[in-house]
Amino acid sequence: MGGPAEVRYIIASRPGLAGDVTPTAAAGHARHRLTELHARMILVTGGAGFIGSNFVLDWLAGTDEPVVNLDKLTYAGNVRNLDGLAGDARHRFVRGDIADQPLLESLLADHAVRAIVHFAAESHVDRSIHGPGDFVDTNIVGTFRLLEAARAYWSALPQASRDAFRFLHVSTDEVFGTLAAGDPPFSETNQYLPNSPYAASKAASDHLVRGYHHTYGLPVLTTNCSNNYGPWQFPEKLIPLIIANALAGKPLPIYGDGQQIRDWLYVGDHCSAIRHVLESGRAGEVYCVGGSSEKANIDVVQTLCGILDAERPRADGTPYASLITYVKDRPGHDRRYAIDARKITAELGWQPAETFETGMRRTVRWYLDHQDWVADVTSGGYRDWIAKHYGG
Ligand code: NAD
Ligand code: TYD
């Protein structure tokens, strides 16, 4: 048997997702040394999830710099999000776990990676309440393994490449806990007070990332972003769930009194913030990212219902809002999140392009145009597809 990478390292050979199958040197093949072909390449983790796939698509629409995309394809990962890259040799998809350090080391060695953009995570608060173990495994242990692999790779780079290397950790505003009505929004200097297993696991990963900078000098960047919405969001999160349920004539569940506040940001604006931070952010710094768009949950749902009433009126003429149903509150439910994004705006010139209104309308239209995608992910059809193409 060869090294561990031999059995776990698969680059998809289906058309459009990569092209190369690179089973490692153990099989006697000369490795495909991208170092010689490309001076620059980024490694994206979790690039088949909601934000990661939007990021990869936006990245390759704006630059020719190739991407190696590492994703475990959990229930939340869907390679079909990346169908638009069919035949694009700049995109290499690898199915694998960020906790698999030998795989990470071999990926980094085989590709001239100049930056890691780390999205991979368990990301749903409700799931973390029912089963926190996966959140510890991926968000904490997985990030630790990724940091270890990055440190080993980075330490061995020539000085100029070491200086240019970046590890960008994508995190959340939930690490800061909850705000009361009159509190100022979260900023980079807020105390960490995570309240859910998800938030606690992300907080732990943020601390590891910080520690690797201070102790080893690894050039890290951290972003703490508010709630995202937009295309390809798995319909367990509020906005896609409400759209999917409304179109199916199902109840629209509002937790508690529906007055919890989130600061909503269109996913494309989050992706542009990450690009700004990657290119111009100062190593070791943290950047808060948000939409300056605080809305109570009930208002978000009412807005969605209004857009749907206009775009796709119900056959019986009743408004979608008649489906709103108040349900039991989430345990430990944070009351309010809000972000002060002045640092990234002042230092890096980032600003969101979408308002809440334009972003919501775009999002509803996207879901109306992609009901096959929603049906596929909710029926488990895409899991069958993964089993067929990846063997389980
Ligand atoms: P998501 O759940 O849609 O996607 C996560 C992706 O990571 C999936 O493709 C999944 O297959 C992959 N993954 C999970 N475990 C893995 C592992 N062990 N190894 C490799 N891949 C693995 O999540 P998202 O909403 O796209 O969030 C991406 C990142 O952004 C997360 O780190 C999250 O904490 C952060 N974030 C999300 C939001 C939001 O509103 N969604 C806001 C701020 C920050
Ligand atoms: P969610 O999309 O799960 O994101 P997060 O918990 O990370 O903020 O939820 C957004 C808000 O919507 C949150 O306050 C919980 C609430 N919510 C509901 O009221 N009903 C639902 O069915 C869901 C999924 C969420």
C-alpha cells in the first residue's frame, strides 16, 4: 500500500470538474506538477457549499488564477452548484476531509498554492443543537489539521513565497454572542461570547487561527461575517426554507416571537469582501463584514411573501403570508446580530453592491428559476448522484 493520499485523494474526472485523476506518486505516476504550469493557485475548502461555491464561481469569472477545491460533500455540499464550470481546466475538485492532514499536505505539495480560503464547516445552528460532535470534528479539529498542514507547507516555502502566502479563515459574527436592542454593532474588538455549539466551535477555530499567527507567524486573515443569503443556499436556513415552503404551500415556521434580528448580506457581497481581504488585508488582522441591513425575522419573511405574491401569485389568490406559523423557539436563541463594517470599508474600500431589497428580489427569482435544484437537494437526488459518481 502506498501513502494515505493514495487511497483518499481523488480528483474528479467527470467532465468539467477537473480533468485530472492524480493518484499520487505511489502508483508510479509522475505527479502533475502544477508548480511548473501555474505560478499561482488558491486552495478553497468547502467550495461545494453555499458561500464556497458562490466564491469559486465568482473567482473564476473574474480571474484566470486556478482553484483547487477541497470538499467532503456532506449533506450541505453539492458539486452540481459548480456545473457552470463544466470543461473549465482552471477548477480542480477534490473530494476529501479537511481533517485528513496527509491529504492536505499532498494537495499543498502538488499545487503551487499561494493562499488558502477556508470555508469548510458545519454551519447550521439548529443541527449543532441536536448533534454538536460534527461541529467539533470539522470546525475545531478540522481547522487545526488544516492549520498544521498549512504551517508545514508555508515553513518550507522560499522567503518571497512565505511572505506572499495567506491563510484566510472565513468566520461568523455569531462568535460575539448576542446584542441587546440599543447595543452598538459588533466590531473587530468585541469580546468572544459564543452561545451555541456552532458559534463555540467557530470561536475555537478563530482562536486557533489567531494562535498560529502569534506563535508561528503564519500569515492569517480572519473575516467575521453576518448572515448571508442568495443562490445555492441549502433550504434548511431561513430564507431558502421560507421560499421552498411557500412554493410548496407548507407552513412558514417562525421561531418564538419572530423579533430576533439578523444583519443580512447578499452572498456575492461576502465573496467580494473576501477577495478584498485576500488581496489587501494585513496579515494577522480581523475584518468584520456585514450588510448594515438589520431586519427582524418576521419582517424578512413578510418581505419574501410580498415578493412571491408579485412574482408567483398563489392559484387560490391567498397571500403567502397566510402560511406564517409561529413555532417553539430555538434553545439559546441569540436575539440580535449586527456588524460594524467600517474597518473593511475604510482600509480596503469594500462596500456591498446589493441592498436588502435588490438582493432579496434576486434571490427569490433565482429560487423560482432553480426549483429543480431545490427539489433535488430536498429529495436526496443529489446524494444518489454523488454515490453514483464517487462510489458512496
Ligand atoms: P455550508 O454548510 O453551505 O457549506 C459547508 C461546506 O463545507 C459544504 O460543502 C460541506 O460539504 C463542506 N464540509 C463540511 N465539513 C467538511 C470537512 N470536514 N472537510 C471538507 N469539507 C467539509 O456553509 P456556508 O453557509 O457556505 O458557510 C461557509 C463558511 O462561512 C462557514 O465556515 C461558515 O461558518 C461561514 N459563515 C457562514 C455564514 C452564513 O450565513 N451562511 C455567515 C458567516 C460565516
Ligand atoms: P438561520 O438561517 O438558521 O441562521 P442563524 O441561526 O445562523 O442566524 O436562522 C436565521 C434566523 O431565523 C434565526 O434567528 C432563526 C430564525 N429561523 C426561524 O425563525 N425559522 C426557521 O425555520 C429557521 C430555519 C430559522
